[in-house]
Amino acid sequence: MSHDWARVRADFPLLQREVHGKPLVYFDSANTGQKPAAVIDATDAFYRSHNANVSRAVHALGNEATEAYEGARGKLARHLNVRADELVLTSGTTFAINLVAYSWALPRLQPGDAILLTRMEHHANIVPWQLVAQRTGATIKVAEISTDGVLDLDALDAAMTPGVKLLGVTHVSNVLGTINPVGEICRRARKRGITTVVDGSQALPHMAVDIPAIGCDFYALTGHKMCGPTGTGALWGRREHLAAMPPFLGGGEMISEVRFDGTTFNDPPHRFEAGTPNIAGHVGLGAAVDYLDAIGMDAIAAREQELLAHLTEEMRRIDGLRIIGNAPDKAAVVSFLLQGAHGHDLATLLDLEGVAVRSGHHCAHPLMQFYGVPATCRASLAFYNTHAEIDAFTAALRKVRKLLL
Ligand code: PMP
């Protein structure tokens, strides 16, 4: 199906605005995505017409709120081809990975065990494991990458030694854009009895994700990068894992019965959703899933590949510009350096031209250490970006380059 991408773009109110008197070129979607009116309206409509707490009140509004919240869980589950009762709604990936770290790994790991991570992980898929390692005596191992930013699968294989109990791998790198072959990686890990946690934060915005086809044990995701509100996300976990995991946080909603001499816990996924959740946010995330599904993730992926090819070609023409990462399988995320220019200066001057890119370490210090740079600039695109914006961005880059050099 061919899409009218100009009409799709018009669904995003914020993209109509100007910055510093220039039309906004928003190339920071890997940081957080913009929201279509359908998502803003769904959140607004929830507060205007249905607001109540979930799973508590028997009154009409309470039932409507519970239906809307559980309905969103169902939409996300269908989108990922999983069961809704295996999907824990969280504030995002960070919470989701910490939930696995504290409820699955902490009670299981011991001295002599190892957690295998890759060089290209976000801090959210490093630091929780370091905290677990400190408390259990387990160690952290790292699978390296090539200078193109591609995981070395043979090295990864070799690193899957008998002590390795858990593998944490990102589906798509937030810095390099590399799409990792997570299905193949999880298959290899599974053969060795290694539990797998896939960080899907940067995959969900760009492509169709079928979790059973990947064959992982846990899949973490964040809603705000896939057109949903901030403070939303989920952890998918295999039923047998979730059923065996103790609660992460205690409180209301996650119990079955509380007595002072002992409390019994609710079944998953509610066992892991203590307290009042982000109800309106997840209703908005449900609307985001509907919105993405209506366009179609395959159409979105194809559109973004077209934009990425154009962007890469134009950036390669700029003297002194170095693109970091050159994986053959890559999402529309381009990290770059401009010879002689500091990343923050570059991003600041680009901002004055209306262009929003991120500069910094992108919560991936070990990856910066690998490339021997303190920071990069990153242009990250979404399906709502345009070819004209790419031209405006590269024109701005040329202008800024002249100013800085
Ligand atoms: N992992 C990756 C690859 C990310 O890009 C991000 C967000 N930058 C996270 C994890 C953390 O997501 P959140 O801050 O939404 O919890």
C-alpha cells in the first residue's frame, strides 16, 4: 500500500511549529518520538470522560478506566504477537530491565556466574546488571563489535561460556542504528541454557516485532519512542519466568490478600504493577499502537529506509564529516562527528537553524570508549520526517561547518 506521507506528517501537531524563526526539523526521535493527534486526543479524552482508578472501584467510571487500561495492554500484546497476561506495563524500558534484574536475576545469580552484555548497550541495559553483579558476586562479560558497529557473532558465541546465565542485548542500537540479529542470538543462547533479555526500545518505533519469532525470554520496551506518551512501556516475559518471579515493588494492586502475618500476591502481570499505574499514558500508548498499525510497520520501515539512504548519501558528501557505524542492517539513526567541531557547538548552531539533533554520549559510555570519542552528534529519523528536511539539515550542516572551521 502506498501512503501519503505528507498527510501522515500532518497528524503530528508539533511538527508544524517553528524554532528560532525557522521551520522545525526534528531529527531527535531516538531520544523521544513526536505524538500524533490521535494519541494526544486519546489521553485527553480519558481524563475528560473516563478518569478513575483501575481494578478497584465497581462504579461505571472505574470499569471504563479498567477496560481502557486493559484494552491498551491487549493492543500492545497483539502488536507484539504475545499474550496480554505476559505483558507487564511499566514506566519504560529502564523499569522493565530493572524488574528482570531484581526479580529474576538477583535471587538466582551467585559467585561464578556471569552476565553477558554487548559493547553497544544503553546504560539501562548495563547499570542494573552491574548492581546485580555487585550484590551476587556474578561478573559482567562484554561481547565486542567491529568498527562498523556490527556484533561479532563468533565472538559472542565464544563468550557464551558455561558460567553465563544471562545475556542482555539491544535489538537496535540507539547510537549506531545497528539492527542486531536477535533471533539468531537468542537461538544460540537458548541452546546453552542462557536466559535472554532483549532491549527493544529502539526497535519498536521502526519495525514490526514478533516476540515469539525472536525466541527471547524477556523483551523490554518503552512507549515514548513509538509515538506513545512518556512514562509508558512494558516488559514481556515468558509465563514460566513471570510466574516464578517474586514482586519487585510492594503495595496496592499487586496483592491477592494482605494480612499482618503474611501477604499473598496477585498473578502476573498485576503482581508487578504495584500502586496506581500510568493509566492515561497507557491508554495513549494503546492509541499509538492503533495509529502505527493503521499505517503498517512494514510501510514505516520501508519509508524510513528510503529516508536513511538519502540522509546517508547527503551526509557522505560533506567534507570532514565522519559517520560512526556502518552496519548493513541499520535503522534510521546516524551518529556523526565533524572534524574540528565540538558536538555540543555543532548541535547548538544547528538548533539556531531549526534543526534538533542530540549531541552527547547517548547513555552509551562504553560505546564512546570503543570509538575513542567523548561524544557524537546523532540525527535520528522517523517516518514523519521528509526528504526536504534532510536537505534542510545538510544545508544547515554545511553552513555551520563554515562557521566553526
Ligand atoms: N535502551 C535504549 C536502547 C534506549 O535508547 C533507551 C532510551 N534512550 C533506553 C533503553 C531507556 O529507555 P527509557 O528511558 O524510556 O526507560
